[in-house]
Amino acid sequence: MARTGRRPGNVDTRAQILAVARAHFAELGYDGVSLRGIARTAGVDPALLHHYFAGKSALFAEVMQLPVDPAVALPMALRGPLEGLGERLVRFFLGLWESPDTRPQMLTWFRSSLATEEGAQRLREFVTREVLSRVIAAVPAEQRSPRRTALVGAHLAGLGVGRYLIRLGPLAEATVDQLVADVGPVLQHYLIAPLPDEDGLA
Amino acid sequence: MARTGRRPGNVDTRAQILAVARAHFAELGYDGVSLRGIARTAGVDPALLHHYFAGKSALFAEVMQLPVDPAVALPMALRGPLEGLGERLVRFFLGLWESPDTRPQMLTWFRSSLATEEGAQRLREFVTREVLSRVIAAVPAEQRSPRRTALVGAHLAGLGVGRYLIRLGPLAEATVDQLVADVGPVLQHYLIAPLPDEDGLA
């Protein structure tokens, strides 16, 4: 299906894949999209799609203009001793917002995701599959809790909302180091510490 | 504008416009709503809608008669022993969302607040003046921290986003009691516990 005249590196082909991907993600959500389906609609060989994009999350990151592909960036952020996991997570998350180059992308992504049911579904599926699954895998198996891991995501989302969208004064004025010191231990608590009502059910 | 010629039927018309507006805001977010569309669904002339409401933001403000007046409800929620403050706060917040009567209002309020700079400003001023000021006043003076109190607000906002807007599976499926047990101690930690880098600067 890689048709005549289309060479790898063809800007138009790449743009066409992205246009199709944008439509598919918007229509089908994250989980409903397949790279094969995008390739078919775009009229390109799946191998060519993989030549341009490392995977579904990379394609989604490009379509949504995310600053990073979590499949690449998260493993780097999570790597390290277990006791610093919470702090590394919040520092990584804040870093996505702190750069003037990437903050507009984060703002747009958050706003569009929260504005509609379709956006919320897309965010839910993407975060569950590409983000939270990686975060929970960094925790020893016997201490994993999907609910507490989701609370980590919720807390980070709230931090992004509070500091960058709503800009509550004390959060907007805080330094990254202050927020890492405040929030890191709380994320660590959610990720690692067993809570009184937790006995592996969650 | 309360003119002499007003018939009792006008009250119903006004209430009907508000009911339609509430549904539209909940469904479409703030930007997606048009007064023309509300008038059409309500079966009234757009000029009549303008007779009752100065504009979209005025209509929204009235629709957003929040489920509770924080000046009344928050002191009740905050009252009690200091050690249960975090749990009472999260239970109060979740209560605003759990009722089918008030959840659409909360959804609309969150969505509209996060969609635009104007909404963000409105939320920031409202939360700072009417909510966080009351929460921090419930903490002994020497342990108050505007930044940690703002983190309480950010965490609750994230919980609302994660459970009710994005509907992350483990948060959407949790019981209120589970979330109170999870999040209450964390809010208590932010509100009360001195953190290593806290020395009254924040």
C-alpha cells in the first residue's frame, strides 16, 4: 500500500498520517484507535507508519502536541531509588509545565481534555494505559494499589490546575523545589505506604 | 426591570430558561453554549431571554448558584475536633458531587472555570476569598500555611477532576468512605503538620 512516489521522509505522508490519526483519536478515543486502522485510512503501509512514529503513544503525543511521549519520558523519570519516587514524579510533572516552550501545550491539553466527554474519555484512557500503568509498575508488587496510584494522578492533575490554570496565589508563587518538598512525600505515601483500610482489595 | 405588566407566567419562563441553561452548560461547557441555543431549546424568543439575563455570564452566574453557600456550609463542615478536619473537608467536598441534584452544577462550574482565563479568575477569587480563607482559619494560628492550604484546594480539585470529570476507574469505583480514609489524612498533613522546609515563610 506504500504507493508510488511516496518515499520515507515524505513530509506530506507524515502530515497525512497525523491528520488521519487526529480524526481517529477524536472519534474513537485512545483505546479505540489502532495503528493498523490509521495506516489503512491514510493509505500507507503500517511499516511506513512505524517508520515515522515509535508507537501509539508517540502518535498521540504528536497529535495532541504533548511535550513528551510518556513511553519514552516516564521510564527515565521513574528510574531511581524507590524512596525518591514521589519527588521524582512531581518534579517531572512540574517540569512539563515550567518550560515556556511546553506550558502552552499542557494548558491546551488540560483544557481540551476537561471541556468535553470525548476529551475526558481520551485523557482517561491515555492516562490509564500509558501513565498510571507505568507508575504502578515502579512500586513493589505487594504494595501496589490502583486506587492510591490514581490518587497520585488526581493530585498531580490538581496541582497543574491549581498552579497553572487557576493560579492560586500561594501555588503560583511557590518554587518548584518547595512544591517538590511539599507534594513528593504525599505522593510517596499514596504510592508506597499501606493505609489502614488497604489490604490488597483496591 | 421589574415592570408592572409582568404576569405570573413570567416566573415559569424564567425558571424554564434557567433549567435549559443548566442542562446546556453541563453538557457543552461554557464556551459551547449559546444564548440563541438556550432560547431555542426553551422555546422563547432570544429577546425575552435577554430581558431576564444581561448576558451569558450573568445567566451562568445564576445557574451556578452553587449547591451551597460556603459562608453557611463551610463553617458547619469545619466545626469539630482539629484531628478530624481533613476527613470532614474531603467528605464535605465529595458530598457536593455525590448528589444527583448538585453534581451537574459542580461539573459545569469546574468545566467553565477551567475553560477560560475569565473562568479561572472567577474560580480563583471565589476559592481564595470564600473557601480557603475559612479553611485556614480553622487551623491554629502558628500552624497555618497559605501554601499548604492551597495544596488542600488543589488536591480536592484534582479529586473532583479525577473522579467525576475524567472518571479514572479506581477513583470512580471507590466509595466515599474509602476516599475519605485515603485523602483525609493527607489533607490533615497539609493543613496541620509542619513540613521540613516550613518556617512561617509560606
